[in-house]
Amino acid sequence: MRHKLIFGLLVIPLGVLLTALAVVNRKPTTLVLDPLGGADPRFAVDVPLFLLMLGALALGLLLGGLATWLGQSKWRRMARQRGQELTHWRRQADRLEKELEAIDATNRPSPVRSRLTG
């Protein structure tokens, strides 16, 4: 339910806004790829402005996601180690429970034995 609300309040208006920007900014814009500012046409590309804007948005999302993912590597590593420790301790607890049950089974008097001795 919460996901639908977030989708309805954020994603749909954002999509409408991006579509409106794309329709309004359809005229070609010259993108010069020469960092020194030369007027060489080999380093210039004519693209619609909305493609530049959406491309910058997509690049920003990718770089931000990558930076976040790399920044959280410490916590993912710790969670993986804690999961391995948890598995180790659970296995050891299960093994000890089985040993305890085996000891209890050997020390517990059987009903036939207690009738004969009592």
C-alpha cells in the first residue's frame, strides 16, 4: 500500500514533468565536446536539449547509486560476516543439543528396567 502511495505521489508527477520538458525542449542544441573551447565541428554534436537533460539526470542517478553502493560496502561485509558467524553458532548449538539428547537417552532408565528393580 505504501509503495503505491509513493508511486502515485512521486513517480507519476515526475513522469508528467519530464514528458512536458521533453516536448518543450525538442530543438537541437550544439554540444561541444572540446574542453578547450575550439570551434572544430568534429567535436560538436547537435542533439535535442531534452536528451542532454535526461542524459545528465540518468548519469547523476547512476553515479549517485554507485557512490552509495561503494560507501555501504563496509556494512555489507559486516552483515555477511555476522551471517556466517550466525550459521556457525547455530550449527554448533544444534550439534550440542543432539549430544545432550544422546546423553539424556543413555542415562534415562527404561520403564522395563525400573519395574524390575523397584
